[in-house]
Amino acid sequence: MNLKIGTFNLYNLVLPNTNYYDKRSYSLSDYNKKVEWIAHQLRDMDTQIVGFQEIFHPEALNTAIRKSELFENGDLLTTPANGGHPVVGLASKFPIMEHQVFTHFPEEAIVSLPITGDDDLFELPFRTFSRAVLRAVINVHGQEFTVFVVHLKSKRPKFIGDESRENPLDVAKAQMRSLILRASEATALRAILLNDLKDKTRPVIVMGDVNDTGLSVTTKMISGEPPHRRWPMDVKKRIWDVLLYHSKDIQARKSYNDFYYTHIHNGHYESLDQIMVSEELVAENPNSLGRVTYVSLFNDHLLDETLTNDKIPSWKSDHGQVVVSIDLKLNKNKEE
């Protein structure tokens, strides 16, 4: 069976004539364009499971999904929304058996730093995700998958007080704050993921806007690092058990070129949107339940504003969408 999963940053999906971020809003005309565009993208993606980010109003997502006519008998859920802040969501043509929302960091993910010596520690004060993490268990013809939808803190500099974008040192401090917040979230997410990875055989899929590239430290904190080839096999197996594999890297190994990007900012082409899979879905694992066969990007609408005076309309997304195809080894009994 071919399973297609996708991730879709909707870019501020808000009901019409409703303020978000204090001053912005969509006219009814732009809202209708946005809903139609999302439905069009969903039809092109043609996935059975898709994770969403930047949902302000779930009813707007419901409208777009209905227009796509793809999930009429499926399940749709989001993390709790109040219209004031964006949340994540998940649509599935297969039954969602259970779900869980994580707003707070696990205790074991709280990080302390040494100040002057190992006995003099400073505990980082971060305890909550900027956007709650969604965990869902999905039944695909008898085979259960654990799916996480995430949206980590952006790389947008976090200024405070009278700091200015025109002051280089202020910019550096503001960037550091965002990095520390995102790294704290990545650590907390890793702690949560380990509960579903360690000594488990149910496939795990993590999808969403991690707001950093696949090779960044924060993204590697989520996925883990592969073992060194000279390490003992028993050590390698323990690491492989809790390792996540980037679909981007799996695709790159099969291709002559790597053109993976989902966001363009100030001339920089970045892969902020990721789909990662556990060892159960990797071809190199002799006991795998399936394998990633292809990764598709839907980024033709993105513009490099350093090369053109055109701008992406607000009713489109400033992110590309990612779709991963997985060839599953389901036995006949499960498929029936």
C-alpha cells in the first residue's frame, strides 16, 4: 500500500474581518481566495494524512477541507484554539484512535547550565511550548502509527525594551533569545518523542514547521544523531531505536540533485518544513514495515523578493508544502 503524508503551514488561517496580531485581517474576498487556494493545494498534494500549522480558527480549516472534498469521511482535530494564537491540526482519512496535546515541557527536559562550576547551576526558566504539540495514534488498515504535528518557535528575532533592528548588537541578542527558546522546545519535544520511540515497534512520524534547516542543531536535537560506524553493534541498535530519519535526506540520497526548500527569506532558500520517520519506515532496516519512496515539494508559489518586485498574496502561504510517499508492507488480513 502507498501511504501519502504531508505537512502544510497555512500562513495565518483566520476568519474574515477578524483581527489577528492586533492589526491584520482578511477581507471576505481574500478569505474566500485563501480557502479556495488551500483546497486546491490539498487536492494537488493528494494525501491521506496531513498536518497543519498556523490555524487561528478551526472552522476556517473545516471550510477549506470540505471544499477539497478529500476528507469527507475522515477525522479532523486541532489543539485548543481561542483565535488569538495559531495552533496545529491534523486531518486523516484513517481513524484517529487517540490523541494528546502537550503544552508543557516534561520535567526531565528542563535544562540547567553551569555558571561558575558544575555545582553552581542555573535552571533555564522555559516550561511551555510556544505552540502546543499534537500527538495522535492513527490506524491504517490495522497498522497503528504515532503522528506528531509540531510548530516550533520561529527564527524571528525577539526584541525587548527599546532594542532596535538597526543596532547590530540588539539584533544578535534578539536572535539569541529566539534560538534559546527554539532549542528548549526541541529538547522538550525530544523527551516526549523518546516515550514513543524507545523499545517500541509502532512507526513514529513527526511533521511540521520546525523553523530551522535539517542540518541545524535544533532539528538534530529532535531527530537524534546516527551512531558512528565504528561503534559496537549493541550501541548502534540502541541509538537506531530512538533515531528519526529526515525524509529530505532519504530523498537526497536517491537523487542527483537536492532542491529541497520550503521557505525563502531575504534571498535565503530554507527547508523549515520537515517530515521525519522512525526506523520502522526506513528501507535499510531489515525489519521495516515500509519505506519512504518519494518526497514531493509544492513550492512553485514561493517568490524570491530579492529578485522581483512581486509579493506572495496574503491568501497564499509563505511556506511550501511537503508530501512523503511511503510503501507499506501491510499483510492481506490488515488490508482487508
